[in-house]
Amino acid sequence: MTEPTDFIKYLFHKGELKEAYHHFGSHVIFDDMKNVIGVSFCVYAPHAKEVSVIGDFNGWDCSKNPMKKVSDEGIWTIYIEGVKEYDNYKYELITWDNHHIKKADPFAFHSETRPKTASKVYHIDGYEWHDIKYLNNLKEKNIYEIPILIYEFHFGTWKKKEDQNYYSYSEMADEVIPYLLEQGFTHIEVLPIIEHPYDGSWGYQGTGYYSATSRYGTPKDLMYFIDRCHQAGIGVIFDFVLGHFCRDEHGLYLFDGEPTYEYPFDDVRENPVWGTANFDLGKNEIRSFLISSIMFWMEYYHVDGFRIDAVSNIIYWLGDKNRGVNYKGIEFLRLLNTAVFDFQPNALMIAEDSTDFPMVTKPVYMGGLGFNYKWNMGWMNDVLEYFEEDSLFRKYLHNNITFGLVYAYSENFILPFSHDEVVHGKRSLINKMPGDYWQKFANYRLLMGFLMTHPGKKLIFMGGEFAHMHEWKDKEQLDWHLYQYPSHDSANRFVRDIMQIYKTEKALYETDHIGEGFLWIDCDNADQSIFSFIRKSKANEEVLLIIMNCTPLVFHHYKIGVPYEGTFEEIINSDKDYYGGSNQYNGDLIHTFKGKMHGYNQYIKILIPPLGISILKLKSKKVKAGE
């Protein structure tokens, strides 16, 4: 391959090329005996006067391998014999005023390890996958009616070797997959894994949109990691940034001396706060570049879905509602999501959007943006504000807990306790909790219980599952020694157990996006800070009653009206002693009594634990009342 066909060039310039990675970048060429004989290169540089390939193979001399311009709009190609896999290379672009610019390949499949910045020739084909059973099972699922428990994960700081070096992609498979299975997570969401120059950006300022960062190994090492996850039944989600990119000299910024990937308008080209440049989402070639990048990770890496970062920065100019809607950005998102679901109907396309822009998770044909999930940032902020308050004053923030149900079904939500909430002085989840040491852990268990019982899929950032004390230290591994302490070990035991209940009780996941699956029993008891509600599966096959007590008081013989006459059993109580609680629980079956309470004709009397959450399951049902 030395030059894209006219049809491919037409699609690229029209913004409709969804597999640009098959034609752009560097591609190893083999002879009939499967020996490498050379490499073809293709790059988009519309403003350049000349473009050359420089690298290990020509002494980095721009006069040796000048490229040919094959479209008036700026596609350049060349085939060079003798280039080998893993050779380093860049493009040297000469502007019309004879300024020389050296850039990494935007379509490179592999890159040098930072601080070096060259691209590397890499043969992306040839990995032998073993996840066909997983992929076939995925096709049979309704992703809205299955349990989704996402573990948000940063490759470099989850765990390090004894010498403090990183685990490689392949080595990490042996470390994290058994842990995910033990804990009970269904998916792992990896913070941005595309090549990026600065560790402190956590991958959110990328330079290589087709290049898995070489910090942790080769592209096929990452394929192996994902393959192993799939074989274990674990889905893999990539955190991905489509709105903005790194401004480092070797990257996409002013690629050929003028705005190429970014907007040409001075007022919206850059994000001063982040120090990044915004992709020109209305430009056809950039649409082909970005949509193809998502398709690339799905085709070659079998990625299950993407959490799209900073969608508000795409919906509104610079993420500022006062600047108005970026209609080209809206159009781009619709094109992207249409392409993804045409390729993989059960993909996860998750919007990290902090705005109230409507119909983010509605299909494109209904006028929506086409995502199928959205992070519920409002719920997260309200709930954490409530739990950070001293229990004595929580009654004044009562609506923080109830308000989420007003809009819980307006979108398909994921409830996130993400990395953003445990950095920059915000404190870890456990250290957000008020009170003495015992109350902190009781509040933590209560918080995690509310997460698991509230409508919506779930996400927890690494460390959150065992009450990590420190904020996320983005240069160090998690404090794994905390598992040696009974308070953390028992806290994690509760998280594991309630996640298992979430995964096995249809009432907690099957109707996450169906309003009929939720029913408040009492949402008005602000004075006692007690909440009670029902979660139901489809056709009321399973019924759970959830009671939350957000104060340290114990309530005996507490009456709660219920819509069913019958028998309940407490299936989990966060105050059990083996979770670190005071052991105030309901050990016997709980029978209903006749009498008016909370609008129903029968009620139960239960023990309500301090700073605790209880889940009662309806075991036998005699008569439906009030239905």
C-alpha cells in the first residue's frame, strides 16, 4: 500500500472515513514469503509546502525521503524500502516560509517511551484472540438490564513492583484480574491509555490517538490484557478524550504550522485552564480522524466501550453555556455514536457531562446525542455533600438524597464515585465522612449501600472499595497495607457482599432505567434522617425494601408501611459486627401487621441500626395492597 484510493480520499475529506487507520500512518509491507520489505507512510498536512519522513533508517535527514502530495486537500504518501518494525520515525514538515517542523505521526500505532517523542513502526495485525465466548455472550445481553459495576483504574498507580517500576500490560493481567473477580466488578474502566508525554496529566492530554502508551509495553501486550479480561468475563472501558488534546511541540498542535486539528478561531482554539487545544469538530478530516480512532480501538483491541471525557466542552463552546451551543460538536457526537453502534450494538458509550443538556442518552433518531449512558454528576455532588455533613444537621440537606429521584429516569445514568472526587484536596471517600473513627466507617458503609441500591449503574475509583484513607496519590501505588487493619478489611467485606447482592437481585439492576422499579415508602422523615424505598424487578417478581438511617441513633420496633402483606427477610445489614458495626440487626423473619402506615394497609416493625442500611427481601406475598 503506497497511496489511498480516490474513494478513500473522498471519504476522508468528506468526514465519512471510519477506518482511516487502514490507510494513514505507517504500515509494514510484506513479500509473498511474509518477509518485511518496507513501510508505507501516509499523513494529512494541508498547509505544508513539503513533507518528508525522517527516522532511524535515513539518519533523520529530511532530504532522503520526501513524500508525494496525492490530494489537493493535503494527503501525502511514500513507500520506503528497508524500513523495519520498531524503527523510530517522525514527519518533517516545511512551511511556505521555510520553517521546519518535526512531528510524531498522528496515526502511529506505537510510540517511543516518554520523554522521547518519536513514533515507532509497528505491525498492528496478528494478535490471536481467545475471547469469542465473551463476545458471543455480549451479543445476547440487554445492557440496560444487566448489573454493571465499573472499577475505575489507573495503570501506573494501582500497584507497582517492589523496585517501584510499572507492571507491564501483560503482567498486570495476573495482578488485577483475580482482584476484580474477588471483589465482584463487572467492568474495568482504564484512565486514558493513549500516548501522552506528561504522567501528571493522567493521560487526559494525549498525542497518540492510535497509540497505546508504551509506558507499560507494546500494543499486543495491551491486547493480551484485554483478552484476559474478556476470558474472565470482565468488560473493558477506555476513558477517552475527544474534545481537546496536548499542545506539546511534537504532537497535533499546529501540526503543519497552522491550525490543522484545532479550531482556526483564536477565541475557542485553546483551553487556558487545561493548557490544551480543542479539536475542530466541524472539520471533515478531523471527524474522520477521531471517529476512526474510536473504531480502531474497538476493531483491534476489542474495547467494550468508552467514557468520553468533558462532553460539556463539546456541547458548549469551551464548556461554557453562556458562549452557546457548539452545533458542529453536537453533530460530531451524533455521527460518532451512530458509527459505534452500527459496529457494535452493545457497546458502552458513556458521556461524562456535568450539564443539564437534554437527551444525552436518547438515540440519534429521536433527536438525542446517541450515548447510551451518562455519568450522574448531580447525584454524586448532592450525595457527597449530604454525607460530608454532620449527622445532626443532615435534616437540613434532606433533599440532597431525595432530589436525585426527580430526574433519575430522564437519562440512563451511571452513579460515579470517580477519581475526580478524591484528588486536589477533596479528600478520600472515608475521610469525607464526619464523626469519630467508628462513625466514619459506618457512614462509609451507608454511603456504599446507598450507591448500590439507588437506580443507576455503578462506578468506584480504585481504593474506594476498601476505604482508602489518603487521596489518590498519582505517583504512588494504593495503600495495600490497609487490608491488614480490621476496619478496612471489614469495610471491604461489606462492599463485596453488597455488590454481590446487587449482581444477584434483579430488583437492584433490571429496572435501573424504568421508573416502575422504584417506589418511595417514606422520603419525608427529615427530622430523623431515615429513608425507606422499594426496588422491584420486572413484573414485580422480586421486591426489596431498603431502609437507611443517617444518624447514629438506634430505633427499636420502628414501623414502616409496605405495599405487600407477607414475610420479609433481612438479607444484609451494614451494622453487622463482621462489617465493623455494632451488631444491631434483624435476625428473624419479619411479618407484616394489619394497620394503616405510609398509605398502605399493613406495616412491619423492625430494628433500625445506627448510621446503617438494611435490605429486606419479600419472601412470601399474600395480597397486593394499594396496587
